[in-house]
Amino acid sequence: MLFINFGDKEALFSLKAVKVLREAGIHAELYPDRITNGKHMKKQMNYANKRNIPFVVLVGDEEMENSVYTLKHMASGEQSKVSLEALIKALE
């Protein structure tokens, strides 16, 4: 699973989830470069596709306010907002 990196505050929020996911035995990573003016979103999605990463996680202001994560299935494009617990269950 790849967490898309939108910026510093989103990265910090995402890293907390990455830590919990890894402790649960789920491979998770945060893309190392952040998106600047939307220019690197496609680059991050291409990275996920090239590495055959089946899910990406999107975290923005709304997700941080509500303590949820937007889980995107790369093959279908389907997205859903889930809690951290539901994120773990979906990937176990």
C-alpha cells in the first residue's frame, strides 16, 4: 500500500498510520516526495502502478479532520473512506 504524499502535515498524519499498519504486518509506505501544485500526483500513481501496488491511500484536510483515510483500489479505481481499523481489516 502506498500513501500519496500531499505535503508535510498530510505526511505526518500518514506516517502514524504507516507505523500501525507495519506493526500489523502490512507493507505500507509513504511516497518520499510531496505533491507540489498537483504536479506529482500522476507521478505517484504511476509509481504505484509500476510497482504493482494494489491500493493507494489519499489523505487531505477532510480525512485529517475526520480521522479517516481514502482507500483507492488501483485496478478498479473504486474509492472509499475508511477508519484505520477498517483499513487494516481490508488489507489483512
